[in-house]
Amino acid sequence: MGTYIASPWGSIRGKLKDAVGGACRGIDWVRERVYPTQHGTLEMYKQLKKGLITPDRFSYKQMNIRRLVFQQLGYTGRTNRGNLMTPIWKPLCAKRHLPITAINMFVKRSAPDLWDSIPNPDEEYNASTNCPDMTKMVVSDGDLEPISDFTVCSYNAVTGDVTFGWDTTTIKNGKSDDYVFTFVFNKPVIDSKWRPNGYLYGDAKLLPPVKRMDGIATFSIAAGLTASELTGYIFCRDKKGEIGFSPSKGKQIS
């Protein structure tokens, strides 16, 4: 193997087109410039918008899966440890003997469907037209029979009340006295600086007064929100807590 000493135009220091050069212990070296494989960073996005790099050097797909899916889910997990991760996902990891954290399991369960729900994943995020479908986020999971379907999911902007209605039919291990939990996610998923921003209302550490047989519940959140930015979730837990929670079902609030 030969040792690079110099070039016809002199020694290279730093980056020069497709080459990178420098010196080590007095010996000049040069190698091919290797471009980073991460083409969807926030810094590269800023460079793209300033015209400092060409579109072929940037990947919206990488940025979207990082910002719209993984960072948003991680943020939701971190900011809902006591009311969501500890009562639902942590015991589920232990029950299934999974050597991962509650947040990791939550992210792993929701990420594929959220990613698949983005209309154009290789294009720039738009809160109205190119955003993950938040009904695909799995708020709860487990072995209990889930609610089969919503009958109503509506929001009153004046009072802040969200009305949930559901089919009470059970055909597996669900029972009429299962507790019913309700959650609401408020978009947008990121703010103007591409930071995770979604807010999740709800608490699974306290047993609610509503049962599966009731078929309807009212959940109070902040008033004055926009219904189109809200997603409702519903799930159950058996009365004795032996089976645990059910997979959640999500619906766009009207």
C-alpha cells in the first residue's frame, strides 16, 4: 500500500469537492470524501431551505420518520409516564417477559402503523395534508377483548366535553363490568421548530366509574380546542385486573 505524500497542486487541507485531506505526524494524506448517511437531519433541512444544499442531498423520508413518528412517540411516552407508561405498558412488558422499557414497547407497537399512515412520507410535513393518522397510535395494549367500535366520538368546544359512545357487544373474554378508559390526543404533532408537540389527555392509573355495559361516557378536556385536531381513544381493563388492559381503538373526533 502506498503512502500519499503530495499532489500536483499542493497538499489538501479539509474538504475539496470529493476529497478530504490533512496531515498526520508530518505526512500528508488524502481520501475520498464520504457523505453522511443521515440525510434527514434538522440542520440539513435548514441548509436546504437556505439553498446551501441541493434537494438530492436531503431526505424528507428520514426526517419524517424521525420527527413525526419516533420523536413524537418518545415524547408522548416521556410526558405520560405516570398516567400511561406505568399503569399499562410497564406491567405488560413484565407480563410478556420483554427486556425493554415501557416507552420502547409503546413506540415499537405504534411506529409501523403511524409511519404507514403518512400520505406522502417522502414529502414535507403539513399538519393538514401530510401528517400521521393519530388514530393509528396504540395508547393501550393487552390480552383483554377490545371495544369493537365507536358509536359516537364528539367534542363540545364550549364546555370542553368529549362524548364517547361504543358497542357493548362482547364475543371473547370481555365482560360487561370491564372498566372503560378514555384518552384524547391534541395535535399538531410537532411545533414550528419541528419539536414534538402533541398533548395527551387521560389517566389510566385511576379506575373510572364507567363500565363496558354503560355504552357511553363523557370526558372533560380543555375548552376552545379544534375538533379536527383531536383524536379519541377508548380501551378497557377487566374488573379484577387479572387479564389486564385491552388494545385501544382510536377515532377522529367530530
